[in-house]
Amino acid sequence: MTIDPILLALIYILIFPGFIFLTVYGLFLQWFDRKISAVMQNRVGPPWYQALADIIKLLSKEVIIPDACDTVMFKILPYFAIAAVVTAALLLPIWTDALCSFQGDLVVVIYLLTIPTVTFFLAGWSSTSPYATIGSMRVLTQLFAYEVPMMLSLIGPAILAGTWNISEIAGFFTAHKPYMLAQIPAFFVALMALQGKLERVPFDIPHAKNEIVGGQFTEYSGRLLAFFYLAVDMEMVVGAGLINAIFLGATLGTAGILGAVIFLAKTLAIVFLLTLTKVLMGRVRIDQMVRFCWQILAPLSMAQILFDIFLKFRLG
Amino acid sequence: MSKMTIPLGPQHPALKEPVNFTLVLEGEQITGSTVNLGYNHRGVEKAAESRTFLQDIYLIERVCGICSHSHTTCYITCVEELAKALVPERALAIRTLVAELERVHSHLLWLGIAGYEMGFETLFMYSWRDREQVLDCLEMVSGNRVHYGINTIGGVRRDITAEQKKIILSKISYLEERTKYYVKLGTEEPTVLARTQKVGMLPHDVALERGAVGPTARASAVKRDVRKDEPYLIYDKLDFNLITHDTNDVFGRLVVRVLELVESYKIIRQVLNYLPEGPIAVKVPAKIGPGEAVSRYEAPRGEDFHYVKANGTDKPERVKVRAPTMANYPSVSYMLDGGYLADVPMVIAAIDPCMSCTDRAMVYDNKAGKVQIYGWDDLRKYGIEHYKKRGIDFSKM
């Protein structure tokens, strides 16, 4: 018996590694992040079902749409964010090489991961309330700060591997494991940029609650807010998966269940590093954030690229 | 970029109590700000006139939820001066002890709030956990965590035993260790430095001109501390330093508060070792006066000021409270101007504001340009009219 290719594609998109898997694993990572940071801060932390309970509660709440806002934009933006993230997940190697793999898919994933941020900006902008407007301006300012270091840091390994295909880059690092060590500065830059993309401390400036209440999401409520939160959780999975694929050799040549376990273990480790950053620091100001990204992260990843080009010539 | 006016409060995550700051923004920069009070006026001063001197202690205690002991001690000093009571030395020592424990608890609370306002949740969790130690001490000494109720006219209500002394000393040693860690964290952690240095500048002469008090003034190198300037209780017998800092910013206020913690531990040790034998209270007649008295007190947030007028009955004729936050408000609007929106919570939190303690209400007639005085009946009528317009009728109650 052969499975209908259309059915298989639907399973990939909806169940694994698509929507359902991203939802479950995203919520798990959210809980993991909260629990670990709670333990580090000497607190008890939430029970394992807390993230799911939060989503269910938000889904059951009334959706309030302000009169002054652009209703259509306001309603469809959360779904755009989720769609972009799920699409990006299909291009990542999870239990084996990526489902759709082609030259240049690295660039596509980076662009797909930018879409949620743009929807956050549009969400705040179309809400028209002052807090949301300031929040969305901060989203955009922050995007220009972390996006370039993030791209530069991912280009280094791509140059070294001599390909723009994520699965091939992973394959290269699986075959030449010692080169992973040479990518540590770029790995650090990518982690910090991901922290900015996910808007977590110290870069949670767009929705800093002490300053601008809910930031770009101030006017959102109920189902729409739940989907935005879900999109952020999924983005964490995809972001961690992307770093795993580029810097840590993805599945390390394995496939099937073992490959999936390796994926889960390494993304958990990456999220642990993100949590550690969150717990150790306070929030910085937007001008300090921009300065940090352009004066430290960007030059660091440039140096990494130069080093990788040099290494590439030595390899021949 | 066009100007934008955003309201900060009366309901806002950065504020623990209702107050309103209206900020005019140009991008992220603040070009103008106004402070609006009056959201939580409770009429404590008026209520005090209809209670006896003894009952007033418990009312005055509830002026503030953090520096409750400061307010009662300040008030009671006035009453005892009017009654010409000779308070025993042991009672004064116990009052000093509770006062310093309260300062420790208030400064640790502030450190947590400061961490929270700069998004540094770990600092918030850590300092509030350590604050539990000093709250335990206060509960053991007085029976309560926040409203201690230890003061009474003529002395204190509870004595300190040798056992309690031992426990307090051990907890203070633990807190001293922790405070060393906070000093290190506050002066070395890069994000704390980034968010506090050169933020909310209040130059020395502006601090003097605007009458800043407490750690806010001391961080601008103003040597102002009632414990040194006009010693009350047993502060003249104690050896401690007046902490000042000259950076004039939020960082200076953080350093002043953390170093004051260390001084407070020193004071607590001295008081516990000094503790003279003797009674803890004297009897004071219920009817006091006539006469008037003022007293000053260094609360954790700055100088607290009370005025009591007695007319020979068992009730005061007038009680006036000036909480430290009131004196620091003028400095806040100076510090906000020209700063960033992101720094607003830090700047406001840096004076350790206590909105409800300090709230004032005034009816100002814009057309006539003068202040109107409302009596009880006028206020009642105004309230009924106000709610009638919103469809609720209270007139039959």
C-alpha cells in the first residue's frame, strides 16, 4: 500500500513537522523556559500544562477590536505570522534532511522568519493606540538592529560549507565536526540576535510592560492574542532549529526517531542558553540595543566571515 | 517626528499606586511632563481629628504600608512632647531597632522594584526573598509583618527577649552577606549600569532648590539626614555614617540605598548590644494639651514631618502629615524632562514613591481662579451628583 502523496504532504504540513508538532513543542519550550527561569530565580514555576492552559483560556475569551483600528488587518495578521513560521519549519532538517531542500533555502528561511516581526509591527500600527504605536516603532527599530548581524552570522558557515542549502551545510558540519568549534563567535551572535527576534530580555523592548504596557499587542485580546503568542512560541522552535541546523550539524547524519531525539536535545540546549541570557540580565534601552547590535555583533560576525573565507582557501 | 502625548497612569504596570504622569514625547524623548495627584486621597488627617490620641496611632500607622513605623513614631513624638511624658530609654531603643529593621525591609523592597522596572526579574526575586528574613524579624518582635503596632503613647507594647536578640543577630549576619552580593551586582552588572548611569540626573544645586529629601537628595551629594541633623530616639548615642554619592543619577540612588543597608545592620547590632534595662512604657493621661508640636523623622524614603495641635481634650485638634514623597515630587518632573520614555519607570521608582501616603486633593475653580473649600456636606452632595450623572442613585442611602 502506498500513501497518497497529497495526503503525505498534508500530514507534513498539518501534523509533523508542521502545525501540530510546532504547537506542542512550542508550548513545551515555553513551559521549559518558564520553569527553568523559575528554578534559577528560586521560585516554584508553572506546572507542565500551564502553557496549554494559557492558550485555551485565551481562545475562550472575547475578542475586542477597537473602533479606531483597521479591522481586516487587525484580524488577519496573527494568521500570517503563524503561516510564515510553519512554512519556515518545513524547510528545516528535523528528523532527517529537510522536506523541501533547494539551493538558497537558507535565505528563504531568514525571510520567512522576518515576516512575523513585520506582522507585529503592522499589528501595533493598525491598533492606533499610543502604546501600540510606540511598541510597533520599537519592533521596527529592533528589526533593523538584529536582522543584519543574524544574516551575517549565518552566512559564515554557509561560505565555509560552500552552499546555500541548509541540509548541505548541516551535512558539511557533520562530516567535519571540528569546524563547529571555529564557528563559536557566530553561534554567539546568532543566539543574541535570536533573543532579539523573539523579543526576550534583554531585548523585550517592544513590549516592555513597565514602559508601554503590552507594546504592539496592547489592543489585542482573546483568540487573536493567543495566535500571536503561539506564533512567538513556534518561532522559538524554528529559530532554535535553524541555529541547530547551521551551527550544530542538525541530525548529525542520523535519521528517524534517533534524529528527532537529537533535534529535541539540541534545541532544548539552545533554549536553555536563551533562558540563561534572559535570567542573567535586565532590559536595555532601544538605543543601547541598536548600539550593541551594530558595534559588537555585526563586526564580530564580519570577522567570522573573513575567518571562514580564509579557512576555505586553506582547505582549497 | 510629530509630538505625541501619552498618559502614564493612573493605571499602569510601572506604578504600584495611582498617580498620573502626562508625558509629551518626540519619538522616544520626553519634552514635557506633568504630575497629577489626587487619585487616592483618603482624608486621614481629617479622620484623625475625630479619634482619640491613642486610636490615632493605628490610623496614622496606615498612612503608609511600608514606612508605617516611621509615621507612628513621628506622630507619637509630637504627642509625647505635648503630654510632657518621659519615655523610658529601653522603649526608645526598641523603637530605634524597629525603625532600622523597617529601613532594611524598605530598601530591600526598593531594590526589588528597581530590578523589576529595568526588566531584571532575577534581582527582584532575589531581593524579595531576602527581605522575608527581615520581615520574619519584625513579625517576631512585634507580631506583625507590616503594621507592627509596637508604639504606644509613653513607650512600646512589647519587650525584646534575649532569645529574640540572638535570632535577629543571626538573620542580620545572613543579610549582610547577601548585601555584599547586591553591592557587587549593582556596581558591576553591565545591564544595571546601562540602565542606571546618567539616568534621571538631579544636580546638587537643583536637589537643594527643589527640596529633595532622603536617598534622592543624598545621591546628589546633599548631606541631609534627620538622624544626623537633629537626632531623635537614641541616634545620638549610635555610631553610623551618613552615606552620600555624587553621581546625581539613579545609579547613585541605588548605591546610597544599598550602602545604607550596611549602616542599618551596624545600627541594629549597636542597639541590641546597648538595650538598657528598665520599663518599656510609662502611663500618660488621656487628655493632652493644650499646645502644638512638630517632629521630624528620617523615614526610609526621606524626611517625614508631623504636626499635632492639642486643645486639652483626648482628641487632637489638627494633625498634619507631610510624607517624604511629597518633597520629592518637584524633583521628579525635573528628572523626567529630556530623558527617554524607557527610563521613566526607573526615574519614578528611584525616588521610592509612595503615592497614597502623600496624596493631596484640592478643588480649584478654573474660571474664578481660586481654591474652593469643601465641607463634609458639600462633598457628600458632590458625590451624589457625580454618580447620578452616571446612572447610579446613592441619595437614598
